[in-house]
Amino acid sequence: VYFEVYGCQMNVNDTEIIWSILKDVGYLKSESIQEADVILIVTCAIREGAEIKVWNKLKHFRSLKKAREKQNHKPQLKIGILGCMAERLKHQLLEKEQTVDIVAGPDSYKDLPRLLTLTDNNQTAVNVLLSLDETYADIAPVRLNQDSVTAFVSIMRGCDNMCTYCIVPFTRGRERSRPISSILQEVWNLSQQGVKEVTLLGQNVNSYRDLSVVDFDGSLPSDGETHLAKGFRTVYKKKKGGLRFSDLLDQVSRIDPEMRIRFTSPHPKDFSDEVLELIQDRSNICCNLHMPAQSGNSAVLERMRRGYSREAYLDLIHHVRHQIPGVSLSSDFICGFCGETEEEFEDTLTLMAEVKYNMAFLFAYSLREKTTAHRRLVDDVPPEIKQQRLVRMTSLFRREAEKLNRAQIGQQQLVLVEGPSKRSMKDVVGRNDGNTKVIFPAVEIPDSEYSHTLRSINPGDYVVVQVSSS
């Protein structure tokens, strides 16, 4: 089986879950399309551009499949579309792409062995049922890159926020969280394998809530109510009971003090004081927070149903920077959302200039069927205006990010080495606490703190470097 993966980190982790399921029933992984009997494409549906890439790739796979059929190659090539695009476009995939043999949604991966067997009889196999409880907690993912010193751990799936522009609740389903015990076991196993950095994953990662167990001291949680950031609201009723994200983060960070902990993708509303205090208190929880704003204008945020105003978001940013000095911030922004005026877009630019993000993911709005925006709003910003605004956002972000990078020149930073640099084999590459990529010479370092013996730098080493340029 050959895997082609598109989209977010969750899709990478899902691929590791899929590989674990198939490996257990005897499948082997191929690094070459030409040698594969099965091609599985793990897809993204959050924007039109991601889907276009998959449609274009399918053209290539279609020609490959037809060429094998002409050669009477046995077994015939099987092609599967998995993930969010399978969930969203199941009918189009079955009608438009006769070469697709398997269509499976994000909650159907345990059914893949059966679906693959069905295709032996030239049947098209489909399972896109969404689940209210599937978290794959009982599956031990098989990492695609066994040599990597970093790993992803999925802690929850789905999203209840129902932002008007977002397809995720319709492709990934409602929020459900893994039992905390299974997460702690997976992180411990990764630590034993030499992994030095774990990223906790979820569509709304900091709304994690394990309702399956009592508190760690053996009693029921004394206060399991949802704690929203000041000035934020939610469209659903506050959840009560269970262990929250702060409880999980506390326990995960205790497993291995030398293992860095990151998490993504959060919602700003769920950054409670307990979470912020924990990040400040634990040196192995990275001071790098993703704070997706989406827009800098309160009216646009209301149309997006984000649950906060510009002022509430900025208050949270100021609070975070007060709680965690030196924190590195990243964000998501959408330009050209339904009804966005030039003045409203200018508010996004001024917010970006005020906050000054180290990293940002910037997009022109892409209308998605099934979303509230598709049903109730009008996608009325012309494509050329969207692209112009995207260029302006990108230019502003890069200008401010360059200033932040230059300000780090002369600083000493602790870098986790990930491996050789693509730029030169004489260099190694890693990331600092703020998730900035750092490249430096592959010099020899002391074998231990008090040793005079030198050795090469290896992936997984923590090295203190002084930033000389950016």
C-alpha cells in the first residue's frame, strides 16, 4: 500500500492509524507508486485548493491504473479516497471517478480491511458514517518515519464550534475525546522510543474533555465546568464534568521532563488561566501558542460565529503575553469572507500589525457546501479582490515576522536537533522553543556535561546556539 497525504497534522496521524490497522492484517507499505497494489489518498476538504490537488492527482492515478489494466497486471491497482474529502464529496467521487475503488470517511478506518476485500470482486466499497464515539484510542499508530524525534498524538476528534465558514463539523463530526489513560500510555511509549517532542492534536484541541474517568485522586472532579477566556462565548451549552485539557496537559508534561510538548489546533475561547499558568510553570511545555483570529473586525467575526470581538481577542493576547513573557504566537486569517468590506479588511491588517505574529496561515475565503455560510450568507467578494487582499496580508505578515526574527539575533536559544539540513550536509536543522526553524553547523559537541570527549550532533540532541543571522 502506498500513502499520499494532504492537509493538516491530523491527517498525518490518521495515516499512521490507517497503516497500523492494515499492517495488522498483513499489508506491506510501499515507498513507490509503481510498486504499489493499493494507493490510499488521505484528503483534506477545508479549502477548494486542497481538493483541486486531489482531483489532479487522481488523473495521474487513473492513467496508471488503465496502463496496468492494458498490461493485464495482477493484482489490479486499487485506489482509495479517505478522510474529509471522502466524507464531503462521496457522491461526486463515485459518479465522476470510476477508477476510485474505496471511499472511506475519517471514522471508518477500522473498516478498511473489509472494504479492501470487497474490491476483490470489482465492487466499489464505501463507508462514510460519522461516529459519536470513535477516537481510535485502541489503535497504536505506526509512525511513518521511525527515525523522527518528533511525533503527533491525537487526543480528540471533531468540533462543536460550528463557525459559519468551516466544513470540519460536517466532515469530522462532533467533539469526542480519547480516555486520558490511553493518551498517557502512548506518550510514555514514545518517550521510551527516544521521541523528544510530542504535539497533541485535535480539531479543537484545548476543548478536550475526558468524561470516562474519575479525577486522579480517586474522587469525582470537583470542578469540571468549561472555563472560557474572558469575553468569549460558545454556541453550545457549557460542558460539565470530566477531566479537562489542563488536567491532560499537566499529566502529559510530567511523563518525561526532557520531552517537549506542543498542541494544535486550539480555539482562543478555551485558553483558560489554568492552561496558561501550566505553560508558564512547566519548562517542557513550549511557549508557542496558536491563536487563530480569522479576522480583525468584530462584525466579520460575528458573521463567522467565532464567539468573540476584536477587543476580546486583543485582551486575551495581552493577558497571554503577561502570563507567558516571550511567548511566540501564530494565527490563522481569512480574507474575503462573505460581505467583507475594505474597511473591515483594514481592521484585520491593523490587528496583525498590533499583535505581530511569528507565524501565520493566511487564506482567501473558499465557500464550502453544507456550511452555515453556504446556506445563509452570500459569497460576494470578487475572486480578484480576495487575491489582492491575500497579497496584502501576506506582505504585512512577512514584514512583521522578519522584524521579530531579526530581534532574535544575538540571543542564545535551546534547539532540538531534528536532522541534517536540506541546505547543506555540513549543517543540522532543528527548532527552538518558539517553533522557529534554526540551522547551524554540524560541529562536534561534548559527549556529556563534564566530558572532554567530543561526538557528532545527533537528532534528538538539545543544543544551545547563539543566533547570528535571520
